Amino acid sequence: MSLAWATIALILFLLPGIFFFIGLASYERLPREIIRSSVVSEVAMACAIAIAIHVVSISALSVFGFRLSHFIAPLAEYSKISTEAFVARASGDLMPAAVYLAVTTALGFAFGFVVAINIVSGRLRRLARHKWIYDIIDIDRKGGFVTAFVMTTIVDDSRIIMYKGRVHDIFLTPTGNIAYLVLKNCFRYYMTFAEGQ
């Protein structure tokens, strides 16, 4: 039973770090199913961000009289009392703990969202692996447009299907290749090659 409580506590502790990555992915140009780095490094970064958010939050709350020992004391006595008694004691503090978790999780998401906006806008562009993609995205968000000419691999006789349109959205693979492209005002045409070319 104690292993289950420890697992739940660990997941709740990591929520701000997890939601940081969700906020970061809100502007990200990589498909959602692709992990940019190793799982171990992302878990380590989620832990570091969660610790930082918890330390700042608890420090800010201590100014208003919050004491962490109030919540830790029942956990220290868990092995000495029954599960029913522990649940009864912990349930009295459930609402403040739920509010704290909701606020720190929202802070994690907001922090990730702000970092993502700064990466796209250029202030933190050095953190991006493929910096050129954000120049294209930034032009679109500022009201400009980028025209793309896309050559497919579909060949009919000596004609290749081509598409031309305004770049609306673009996503990359981790290696920097285009995973997929969304075009606005798109039209299709053919490029004809002469025989033997």
C-alpha cells in the first residue's frame, strides 16, 4: 500500500514539470508523437522544473504562514497508524493540497507556454534545435506569408504532380526534415520533363 501512495505522490509532484512540456509543445513545430530527446533527459528536466516550481511556490506561501511540515507530519506517522486513520487525517487537508497542485500545475504550463513563445519570437531561439523553421512560422504570425512549391513523388508519364500554396503550418522530424506541411490557397499543377531527363 505504501508503494502505491509513493507512486501517486511522485506523479503529483511531477505534474508541474509534465505540464511544462505540454505548454512548450503548444508552439512546437515537431509532431506530437516524436520525442525530441531521450526519455531520461526529459524526465530529469521535468524533475528539475517541478522542483524549481515547488521551491518557489512553497517559499512564496511561507510568507503567508504556510508550513510544509503541516502536510508532511501525517506522512511521517503513516507507518504507525492504520490506513483508515491516515486517510481520515489527510482528507481534512485535501482541498488546500488540491488547490496547491492545480496552481503549481498551471504555473508549469504557463512557464512552458512562455518559453515556447520566446523560442518562436526569437528571444530564446538558441534553445531550438532547428532555428530556421521558426523564421517561417514567425512570418506567418506577423501577417506575412511564405509560398511553398512542393514536388511530389507521383509521376504520370513524364509529368510530376506539384503543389503551390501559402504555408499555414509546418512540422519537422527530429533530424530537421519536413514531416508534413499544411498549405492555404493551394492548387495543383504538373511539371513536365522532357524525355531522357
